Amino acid sequence: MTTAVAERGTGVGALLREWRDRRRISQLELALRADSSARHISFIETGRSRPSEEMVLRLADHLDVPVRERNALLVAAGYAPHFPERPLEDPALEELRKGLERLLKGYEPFPALVVDGTYGVVAANSGIAMLLEGVAEPLLTPPLNAMRITMHPQGLAPRILNYPQWRGHLLHQMQRQLALHRSAPLRALYDEVSAYPMPERGAAAPPAGEGDVPPFALPMVIEHAGRTLSFISTIATFNTPMDVTVSELALETFLPADAETAAALHEGFTP
């Protein structure tokens, strides 16, 4: 998709200026990075000069514009999109799908999943399935959304013992993405999940006992089958993606934050 450039009715110059402002880069600094001149950048932004396709891509690269929005810039400048957007089921992405499946399987019994640019779940392993026990059926009806499942009062939220802190972390993560991406669907999702009421059982995690080692990162502390499990979340993305769909995929893994959690996962895991 080429986003909503036509809906906004703005040209490539205005869009480039907006991205430059977002990145807090002056015209001179951008010109030096792109081997151009501040005068030429000014002419592009004011519409007095039409940039070449190569210049649009070069400026987008130096402004770290997301792949989807690079296509939007090209369309606004009168060029065809440069990056394809193939569905994950496309035969051309078969090896990618197999690779993701191997990664997810390799992380078991630790929970891991792959989400798209609006946190839609495109793949998950058995560790995730274990954590979803007790989640309301409507939330598990495709298409699944990781943010809804986590923050909905009938989702994981009531079982997350440090939910206020974890909720703040997730909302801040979405805010950072919104600052980098012009995504109406992501904005709508943020508005939805941030309005969810706090679950009645949501409470602060139990304080660490004397001699306990402080966490090295904010954990997600969750109650599961009468046990308290603690996870550290990590996120991985693709380097230099050449496809819009691939550029928005993220692999999130939940690693045990303590020995007790690791033991509990291994204990309940059946290869």
C-alpha cells in the first residue's frame, strides 16, 4: 500500500519537510548527508524543484523513513513505488516463513511470536499458547492482536502482577512507534487499548525479598497455573528490508527472568 498520501493532499516536498522536522535535522545537515546543497533541499521542500527518484530514496534513507513511507514519498513525487508489499503467504516469501517457523520452534519452551506493524500475530510457538490459557475466546478469534490480548480486561491483564508498569511500557513502546510512523491503524489501536479499564485484579508485583537480585530490565510478572512466572521481553527486526511487509515484522521473545520460571517452562514442555 502507498499509505494515504492522496488523502492528505500533500506533495513530496511537504512530506520530506515533515520527516526532516521529525528527525530534528536542519536543511544544511540533510544536504551534507545526502551530498546535496541546502538550497536544493529548500527548493524541493517548497515545491520549486522536483526531486529525482534517486534523490527521493537518498533523502528518505538519510531521514530513516520507514519502507512503507518511502513508497508514499515516491508516489507523491510522481514515481512508482520502489518496494513491493507482498502478503506473508506469497510464494516469494516461503523461505522467510520457514525461517520464522524454525526460529519460533527453536525458542521453545520459551514463549515467542511474530507480529506485524499493528501487532497482529502472524505466527507463535507453543510457549505463547501456554500463556494464553484462560484468555477470553473472542480475543483468540483471528485476527489475533498482541496488544489487545495483553491489555484487555478479559485477556492477560488480570494475571499480570505488575500490570501498571507493564501497561506503561507497552503504551510507551507504541508512542515511540507513532513518532516514527504515520500509521492511522496503529493510532487507532493505541487509542483503543489505552482506553481499556484497569483490571480489578491488576496490582503491583510482590516486592523483592531480602537478598533478591534486582531485575536487569522490566519483567512481565504473570500468574500462571498457580505459579508466578517472570519474563524479560526482547524484540528483533530485519536488517535493510526490501519489502514493506517484511520491514514491519518483529520477532518478540519472552526469556525467563529467573531460574524458577525457566524450570517451570521446561517442566511443562513436551517436544
